[in-house]
Amino acid sequence: MSYRIPKVIAEIGCNHKGEMEIAFKLIKLANDCGANVAKFQKRNPKELLTEEQYNTPHPNPINSYGETYGKHREFLEFSLDQHKELKKYSDGLGIEYSTSVWDTTSAEEICQINPNLIKVPSACNNHFDMLSILRDNYNGDVHISLGMTTKEEENKIIDFFEDKGCLDRLIIYACTSGYPVPFNQTCLLEIKRLIDSYKDKVKSIGFSGHHLGIAIDISAYTLGAGWIERHFTRDRTWKGTDHAASLEPSGLSKLTRDLTATHASLSFKEN
């Protein structure tokens, strides 16, 4: 097996708490830690949620930024112009900007910014109206997490991109959905299964982890994951749903350091 230099995505997501200043600081920290990509999220809550879901209180009120789940999501949402600012700031630092999109409106908006890659979260990987926008109206790479996905659904996603000859810009991720995920449920051998099944079709295989610590990310890389995605925050005690399953700067720095060292070590003796 030939090992490429690993690419690390710092999933800032909504850990900015709805504040642009925090978002800028997290981009800078991710860059300082050696990450290759700083990634956010883009939703249109009124399109994504039913009226009942929008008006229902957050299931964990201590983490809510609004009186209903919909208001909570609206509070954490950045506009398209704000995402343009985040991309401009990222470009200036030399770290790639990206975003996960959750609905057709968000996909159409982020395509206008034209980042090098756009991510599809596990919760939306069967939203084929949205996938068609990314396949047909965007030329960059499409990264798709396969958490919560059956093998039948997985094959439909692959076939959908293969139908238009777009597998050369598709990256699929082994992923277990949960925050955080216990080690015995991370199922790292799914990486090997995806490689065995699709390495000659898709551009690359990745691993999106919601576990604690950084030990198994090295295993994910040695199993063949060329992309490692981890949630990233400044402080794991901050208010919000994802902070507890995120790496702080010290953890992300150690992860990029250890991945670099692992890449350098993966060779044979010359004689």
C-alpha cells in the first residue's frame, strides 16, 4: 500500500457559538495546529426542519441558543456573505475553507463560493436533490460521510455519482454517528472494507471520527484513510452540542504531529 501525506480537516462546525470573531480565531488556531482544512456548516433551518421540529424546544436545553430548536439553529447560522468572509480569511492564512451543507438552498449558496471541497454530513447523504446540485453544478470534490448509512444506500450514492462520471471527485468517509462514540463502536475496519470495495472507483477514502482522544486516528490512517476529520474547538467546556466530542488546540496539534511522524515511518528498509 502506498501512503499519501494525510490531510486533516478541523471541523469547526457550529463551535463558533454564532460569533464571527470566534470563527476567525478558530480558523487561525486550526492553521497553527497544522490542519489542512477549516470546515464549517451551512443550514437553512426552515427548509431543513418541519414546523414541529422548528418549534420544539432543544432536547438538551443547557446547550440551546434559542427558545426552540429552530431558533437555536438560526442563532448559530452564518449568512452567505459571512461564509465569504470566512473563506477570504482562510485563503489569507493558507488553510482551505470548506463547509458541510444540509439542504438544497445551502448547497446552492456554498457552490457560489466555489471552495475546493464541500462536505455532505451523514444525516443528509441520501438527500439526492442536494447531491445532484453538488454533482451537476459544482466542479470541486464532494466529501460524503457514511454514518447511519446501509450498504444498499451506500451503493446508491456511488451509483449516483458514477452515472455522470463524477467518481473521480468523490471522497467517502467511514463514520459512526454519535457524540462522542465509544471506541468499541468506531468500527475502524469499515475503512478497509470501503477501500476493498471502492478504491478503484472513488478519489479517496477518509475517516470522520467523533471519539475521544487521538490514538485511533493513527490506526485509521495506517488502514488507508487519506483524510482525517475531527471536530475542533477552543474549549471543550463551552456551551454547545459538539464541544465534548471535539479536540482542543493541544489535541489537534498532537494529532497532526503524530500523523506526520506516522507518514514518515511508513517505509521499507532499502537493503
